[in-house]
Amino acid sequence: MIEADQVAALGFPGAIAALREALAAGLDPESEPARSRVELGGGEILMMPSGDDRFAGIKLVGVAPGNPAHNLPRIHGVYVLFDAPTLVPRAILDGAALTSLRTPAVSALGVDLVAPADARRLVVFGTGPQALGHIEAIRAVRPIDSVQVVGRDRDRVSAFARELGLEAAGPEAVADADIVACCTTAREPLFDGKLLRDDAVVVAVGSHEPEAREVDAETVRRCGALVESRAVAMREAGDLILAGTTADELTTLADLVRGVAPARPRLIKTVGMGWEDLVIAAAVVESLS
């Protein structure tokens, strides 16, 4: 079992580079197997498979919304990596740690592709592991020197900000932000998109459900959308579906990495895909060999 600290040791720069290299080499997110889910126990189990000519893998993730009330993380999981030609198991990784590395790394790749090089002011919605990961990952690609934290629970926000030496703020802080990162379980928009500056970049990662969203239609309209896959976004990205976005309005990470799209959308909407876990799990395993 590759433990959480060994997964994290790859670091955000390493994870971002692995994702960029995979897309540049021709990986096609549109051909990926769909995520599946089963309601079991106190929540649901998600199954996310992927494979290429070297490796195959699947992530099994348990999502239990009631866990925080018992001082447990909402998400637990494992990732099993196989040798592709033989399907001999190669490694088992901590799935929650892999997600904590993968999701911010995908966001940071998007930020690196579209955000101004001198972006310095970051506003983060959320106080959980993804909020922390996004602060670290975005700092890896931009010279962030101001971070403000926004959340529904003032005490939790204050404690999170104090522990990390950051500033607690309200939703209106987005008006001065270069980058806004939404890392919550919210099902309704977190802020008024009219407040955003014309060059602000927004990251939304909190939901993969078609009926939930963290950003409003105004944000989508003003920013356009950068996604992992057009097909998956139209199936799972509530932020875009509820705003009436169509597939032909979307730009993908692969488009920008390969330089085939002139657009530079400023809303990075991700839902998480199996290829991302596969690429980073393989990078982790190879870094340890």
C-alpha cells in the first residue's frame, strides 16, 4: 500500500507536469470510461476506471456526507494500479490522498493555461482539504501573495485562516481577486458573478452533480468555460448545465495544451476524471521505483 505521505511526496509541480505531458502526448479524455456510482451504506461509492498502453487503474471512493459529524473525512478510498498488458496488479494507493493531489493539480494546470502571469490575489471558498490543496497548487504556478478565505461557518473560517496565516473574508472579496477557487459542497452559487473583475479566473471543483453548482449563470456567461471533457461536462457539471451552456461553447484542457484553440476561458470547471487519477498514480509509482 502506497500511503498518503508517499502519494503527496510527488508534489503539485510533479503532478501538474504529468497531466500536461499526458495531454500533450495525445491522451483523449473524450474516450474515457464513465464514472459510475452505487448508493451504499451512509452515502455512495464511486468507481472511476481508466487505462492506456502501459497502465490500467480504478479508483474506488466512498463518499459519506454524514462523516464530518463523527470527526471523519467525507471521502475515503483506494486506487488499484495494474500493468496494462498483463493486468497484474502493480500497486495500491491511498485514494483520498490521490484525490487531494489530483484535483488541485488539474485546477492549477488550468490556471497556468489561462490566468495572467502576474496573478497574485487569491480568494478561496472552503476550509477543507481541497481548499488547502488549491492554495498550495495555485501557488505553484502563480506568484500568489494574498489569500483570503470565505466560508459559511465563521468560526471554522477564522480557525483555518489563523492556522495558515491567511485572511478571513466575505463573498464580496471576489471583486478584487485575480483568481477565485471554489472548493465546497455548496449546491447553490457562492457569489454574484457581476462582482468579478473582467480578467478574473474562477475555479469550481466542488460538484460533479448536474443539479448542483458553485457559480451562477452570470459567471459562466462572463468567463466561458474550460473543462476536462465536453461530454463529461455536459453530463456532470451542474454549474454549466444549469447555466444553459452547450458543448460547442466549451474549451478543453487538451485544446489549450496542444494549442488548437484560440479561446482562453476564465472559468475552469472540473468534475474529476479517471485519466487524471491514472496519470498521477503512475507518476507516483514511478517516482518510488
